[in-house]
Amino acid sequence: MEKNILVAYASKRGATAEIAEKIGEVVRQNGLQADVLPVNKVRDLTPYRAVVLGSAVYIGLWRRGAVKFLRENENRLSEIHVWLFSSGPTGSGDPLEITEGWCFPESLRPLIERIQPRDITCFGGKLDLKTMNFIEKMIINKVKAPVGDFRNWEAITKWAKNIGGSLFRRGD
Ligand SMILES: Cc1cc2nc3c(=O)[nH]c(=O)nc-3n(C[C@H](O)[C@H](O)[C@H](O)COP(=O)(O)O)c2cc1C
């Protein structure tokens, strides 16, 4: 049977993985089939008619695995429906306001423009001092990034509902 949607993610500390799981759950509630996998576990895109790819952001960059996934699968991704998200900014309020509209690394723009995703967004992230190493703590201190869990499950759910909704609407 054709699988409907792949939700692939690149996460270092698990916060982005949990966002991906939530997206998969919402998509399934919309009656679609969804696999949720870390990017390095994805072997074949042919069973999927849509892909959601999310990456955690570290020092302005996507995780290497997410970039590799985009590059290696560019041809297939240009043929199917794709949604992208970054997860990272911390602090209260709309993450896209915190990042002043930034939602993916500029170096990926040409590749992303060729793939033509249906939407790209940025979700808030989670910073937990307990899981950070010394250097990471220094970076976070220096940029004064607020520590805590700023993932907005309502916004994530709303975005994921649109994915299922738009696939149904198009009837493909
Ligand atoms: C050293 C370090 C650098 C980070 N750099 C950024 C950044 O440039 N932009 C951003 O939005 N978030 C940044 N973050 C926040 C992470 O993206 C956020 O903690 C995210 O939720 C981590 O996801 P993960 O648990 O899936 O790895 C940084 C976090 C750390 C520890």
C-alpha cells in the first residue's frame, strides 16, 4: 500500500524529534498514513507522496543530516509535496518574529527554491542547561538565549493540520 507522508527530522537533543512525532500524530488523526523517522534512517522516498522535513538549528545552520537529505533527494523532492521547518529560537512570542522572518539557512536557498516546498516555517525550540556541554553553555550565555521549552504545540498542531487538509483538498 502506498504510504502517504514521511516526517523526517534531524535533531541533536530530541526537541525536534518530538515536534516531528507531534506532526506525524496530527497527520494520522487527519486520516493519512505517516512515518516519522530520523533523516539517517530514511532509505527510500518512492512510497511517499509527501515529505515533511524538520531540522534543529545550531549556530544558524541546519543539522548536517538534514542538508544531506535535501541534497541527495533533490530530484524526488521536487516531484512531490514538501514542507520544511526549522526549530530553534527560544523566547516567548512568535518564533518568526524572534528570528525577524528567518526560517532556513541562506546557504540552502538555491536548493530549496529548486524543490519548491509548499511551506517553510520556524518553530520555537528547547534549551536545557542540563543537556548542554561547556562550550554550548558558553555560546548560549554569550548570545543570552532564553533557556526553557518554547515549543508551541498549538502552533505545531495547526501547521500539521494544514498539511493533511491541503493533501485532501488537492485530492492527490
Ligand atoms: C550551541 C547552541 C547553538 C544554537 N544556535 C541556535 C541558532 O543559531 N538559532 C536558533 O534558532 N537556535 C539555536 N539553538 C537552539 C536549538 O536549536 C534548540 O535548542 C533546539 O530546540 C534544539 O533541537 P534538538 O533538541 O532537536 O537538537 C542553539 C542551541 C545550542 C545549544
